[in-house]
Amino acid sequence: MTSSFEPPLKGVRVVELTHTILGPSCGMILADLGAEVIKVEPVDGDRTRRLRGFGGGFFGYFNRNKKSLALDADSTEGRKVLVKLLQSADVMIENFAPGSMAKRGLGPEHLEKINPRLVYCALKGFLPGPYEKRPALDEVVQMMGGLAYMTGPTGRPLRAGTSVVDIVGGMFGAFGTVLALKTRDRTGKGGLVESALFESVVFLMGQHLAITAINGTPPPPMPERVSSWARVSAVNRPCTARAMSAGVLADRALRLTIALVMRNRLFTRCRISRMRRDSPSCASFRSVMSRAIFDAPMILPLMSLIGDMVTETWISSPSLRWRTVSKGATRSPRRRLAMMRSSSS
């Protein structure tokens, strides 16, 4: 059987008047879905073409699968070309400062007159409200919305390691555009699609906003590892480039994960990040870890598990020095192991 797949947006023309990441990511997704995306650039080219360092990959990545047209939209000749292009378009995307397109006579109400079927996708910093006239940046809204707070250690907010809010804002814009095209099939009319950075980060932070509303206090940042399940992070041996991280959701999976790491001596040490001591699941966690000892009888795991402890527990192979992260006095490894055996019997 041969594949006859046809891109879902084949035959859809998109005129893209965008810059940096938010707008280009929206156009990129539509282009990946098969739309003909025509990127309109200034005469000297999009500024991300000339970026270096961190931004060196922006243009090539976010503008793949697109056509390009350079023109001066503020000149008489350039404007005529742009208007003619928009008359033939199904979609127009823009992410310029609030009000700048309207000043040029290219706002939604202006373009509706020359092309009633046009879907106008406006990507901004904020949706209509008290901040709608303000510009915004990915990093700024990460700080405003709490994403940076949840990413960095306590007291040290940190932006995420990618332009996540720009990209998610563009994804919402593309999603809304596809829905608007579907609606147009039924009504024959285009419409306005809006997506914004701040509202995108609020969507991403929804799970943390929910637990804040339930508990009455904000959750600690993710690096604090106050979690509903265990995480296993194994540190590589110096002679290899290996590393492993696993999220473990079931007791049996946790025992098998630890047994695998320790029995095969894949890593020099293993860190177990778990819920805090006052968590309802803490007793269950201690029981699981005690049983994990006997799943790897050939290895003597040395762990700080019984007593007054903080979040992280280290397990080391017998050839290495014992290391623990705990509060209060520590006991010898063998005495601790004996305590585990007695508590599990």
C-alpha cells in the first residue's frame, strides 16, 4: 500500500508580517501543516538573519518551509504589492506592537474591507485588558507569570532554557487560525484570532495556580523536589558520558529501577528525590525503599532513609565512599541496613 498523505492546509495562503519568535513560530506551524506561507521582510531582511550566539539558529528554524518577499510596506509601491498579496490571502499573521498595524491602515477592520474571508491572527504581549497596550518579552512574562519562580531554586528565579512562552503563544495562534478557517468553511467569513504571551504563561502555570488555590500557599519551586512521586537521577562514572533520569510512579517500578542501577553498576551514585517527610506518601516511600534493598542482594546500597530526613537521598555503590544528605545524626551504613531489615520484617 502506498501512502497518499496530503498536508491538511494545502492550498491555504498565509501572509506573515512577523519578527523574532512569537509570530514566526505561528507561521512555521502552519507551513509545516502544508500552508503556503509568504514571509514579508524589510528590504534589508529580517533582523534575526543577522543574530549570533544564542539567537544564531532563530531564523533558520522558525522560518523553515516558507517563501520570502522583501519590500518597504510604508512606501507607495510596496504598499500596493502588500495589499494585492493580502487580497489573495486566506490568513495574515502579525506580532507588531499594539496599534502599529492600525496606524498603517492594516488593522483587522481595514483588511476586512478588502478581503472579507481573511483570517487575521494578531499575536501580542497581552490580550485585551489593563495591560493590552504594553509590549512584552518571553523572559518578562516568565517572571510575571511565575514560570521563572518555579524553574529556579528558592529565591533565584530562572528563565526556562528555551523560548517556551513565545513558542506556545505561536502554537495557540496557529491552533486558533485553523479553527477560524474551519469556521469560515461554514460561514464564508474570516475573523480575528488573538494570542498573547502573558495568557500563554498563565496556561502553563495552571497546575501550580490550582494547588495554590487548594492549599492557600504557593508551591515551592521545582528544584526543591517536593513531588507527588519519586524521581531517580543517576550520576555517570567519570570515564563515561552516561546519565539517567527517570520519573517513577509506582512502587514496583521504583524497586526495579534502583535494583537495575545498582546491580549493573551503571553509575557511580544515584539520587532519589521524593516527597517531604510530612507527605501522606512518605511512609509508603520508606517501605518501598526498604524493600528495594533486597531486590539487589549482590550490592550493598548505602542510603540515608530512616529518621529525620530532607528531600534527597543518595545511594552509592560499595566501592565508593558513603554519602548522605540528611538532618540529624547519621548512623553507620550497616546499622542503618539492619534497622531497615528489622522495620520491614
